[in-house]
Amino acid sequence: MHPPARSNPPLRPRRELPTNRARGGDASTPDPARPRALAALARQAQQEPDLDAIGPDLSGLAPRDAAFAHAIYDAAVRHWPLLVHLLSRRLTKPWSILDPGLRGALLGGAAQVLLLDRVPPYAAIDHAVSWVKVAVRPGAGGVANAVLRKIARLRTDEPASKRATYEGGRNELPLSGGGSLVLREPELPEDEHERLALATGHSRWLVERWASAWGWDRARALCLHALGRPPIILNVAHACAPLDAIPTVRVHDRTGRAVFAGTHAELATLLGSRGDLWVQDDASAGAVESAADLRPRLIVDLCAGQGTKTRQLAAIFPSATIVATDTDPRRRTTLARTFEGHARVRVDAPEAVMTARRGQASLVLLDVPCSNTGVLARRPEARTRFRPASLESLVTLQRSILERGAELLDRGDPKAGVLYSTCSLEAAENEHQAAWAASRLGLRVERLRRAWPSGAPGGEARAYSDGAFSALLTPSS
């Protein structure tokens, strides 16, 4: 599933921020990790309130330094609204008017002080102050020092400062690794909905929406699920050789899935040597698997993205010809490179597909752009972008794609169908869209499937799964 296309607001016309490598961020410096993380957070701060998947530049870093830089960045993004709340309470100026470089340093420093174990607070504060003096201006170092020292005083060294479970108190910060950090003072709002939203990085609107639709307990569980660190899940349903001897591959509770527990370099090596497995969560894989008993001749993957489900289609339907496309030229280039020389997969431009394949497809896969509310643990930045206006825009876009998909369908084939898929939990993007297609496009809803997220912060990787939805839409006559 790829994110919906959107235009970012223009960056503020201030002086250029330092790049991820600038100001002591090259791999030869004594501390190469922190500058990369703070520079990435400074760039991210320019996007507020709409965060984006920027990430720190990890090129050239040793694995340990790369992991530390990513840990700082991930902790700050995953807890962004909460950290902003805590920092703002200790500022004399509004958060929004601060230089983005200063905001990035404050976020990175606070994330280390509050959320990362085995990081001495003085080291995090000293580095943030030094970085700000160079990257922003010398005077900003005093602000960073004063605010981060106040943040450090929120922590206590008492044994009771950590709890094995998050109880939802006003003085608790739920942790991505499970449990909670207990602060010296109650820092979070009294209102229960607002407190859960802030503590887990969601909007109050989304928390109330979920609580209204499914009850408080499920809304709370979904918010905490999104706070956790998701494992890498492999689709091994089509593996041609045993995986037992690979130490980085562990068992998963779902048949045909496995957990990868190695480094990214080890993952790249494994995937490069094995074309019979790939990274794909169980919830995502279930969409195509729900149609596995069909026998399509021609499949069109209209929103192919990076090609994960395209690869799955080729494995499940070995006799089918598959045409894959995507509206994003960059993703289409990746698709073409991935399936170069493949005997049954062809990559074409969307216009060519709509012209040449109209009324011919036995199966049309529509893995449409969506709100990503089923995969917020993997896409924490998406939590800040989901609002009523964005949902309305997505629904309109999804219906347009459904109309195009229906045009490709061979209605003379009684077993033809449109497989509609999202990684969203929202009925407006799921069941309501299937019902709309049935009433407006002459399709019948079959095999409706909703997968709820499973797993909580600190839980076992083998039990983890994202959230997703799919429905098979077949000609009604």
C-alpha cells in the first residue's frame, strides 16, 4: 500500500537548514549519529503539522551509529504530539514560531532523555545545545539547555518510575517497547479522550471516532498498537526451500508467515538470494489470498506501488498474465526494474492500460491509496495527516479508481471480479465503498474481509499483524 499523493506546503522562506550530514554529521566524527537524527527532525519540523516519512540519512554510518540515529528519530516521530506538549509547557514562546532547527533539537533531545534507555541525559542535552548553537544561532543554545534540563527533571530514578503496563494516568508516558514511564508530576490532560490521543500521538478526532464506532476498549487498543515498533514480517507461503536453518527467520503465528529478526543488511542479502519470499504483513497478504481459488487469465494491478502484491499475484496465479501500473512515475520505474524479464508480468503506463485492457481483465486488483489507519505502527507520521477533510478527499479518489477498475473488468466472464483492498480501518473507505460500488457500478459484494491489528507495544513479534480490508466485487448480472 502506498500513501495517497499530496502536495506538501511550501517550506518557510528561512535560511536553509543544515543537511543530515552537515555540522559534524559525517561518519568520521566522534558522534555521527545524533547530528543526522537532529537534522532530520529539523527538516521534519518544517512540515508541521503534516509530518512526512523523511528519516535520517544513514549512509556511511556504522550499523551501531545508524541504529542509534534511527532510534532517536523514530522515538521523536512516534511520540511527536506528546513531546511537543511537554516541551511547549516549558517554553516562553509558542512552539510554532520557533526556528525548525531548534524544534528538531528539542524533540531529539527530549526523545533521548525521556524515551531511550541507557542514554545519559547530560549527553543528550549537551549535544543538542552544541548542535543548535551551530545549526541555528548561538543564542538558541541557551533556550535548548534551559528547556531540556526542565524535561530531564520530569524523570525520577526511583524503581517505581517504570510500570510493566500502561494504566492511562496523567503522569504516565506509554512506551513503544511496552509499559510506561511515570513522571514526577501529572503532565497530561484530565479529559480521557484527549489524554489517550496525546499519549499515543493521535488526534482527538480519531480517538473519538474509533470510540464511537467500536467502543473505548478497542479504540484504546488500536492507539496503543500504533505506538509499538512493528516487526518485519515475511510472506513465506511460496517458499521453495526450508527456512529452518536461517537463524534470522523466526516462526509467526500465521501459516505462511515468518518474522525476520536480523539487520537490514542481512534482510537485503536474504531477499537477494531468495525470490520465493518477500516482506509482507499477514493482513496485507490476506487480500490476494482471499481470491486464490479463482482462475483469472488476465490480471490488472492498477495501483501496484512497489510491486509487493504484484509479486504475490504472480505466485498465486501461475497461469495468468499480469499487467501492473501506478500513477507515480517513480514507483512505475521501480516496478519495471523489479519485473524486468519476468515471463508473465508486464509494466505499462496507466493510460496505456486503460486503453488496451478495457473490458478484458478477469481480475482487477485495486490496492488503493488510503488513510493507512491499519498500519499506523509502520507509518506513525500518517497519524498527523488524517482529518475529516483528508478522509473526504480519499473517498473521492477511491471511487474514481473503482470506476476505472470496473471499466477494465470482463463482464462476460462470470468469475471475473474487482478485488478492492485498503490498509485502512475506516468504514468510509471500506464497507461503504464496497456498497457504493455495488449500487453505482453494477457490482455485487462478495468475500468481504476485515483484519484487525493485533499486537501491543512490547508484545511478541510472532503475534503481530497490521490492519486491512478487502472485498471481491463481481458483476451483478
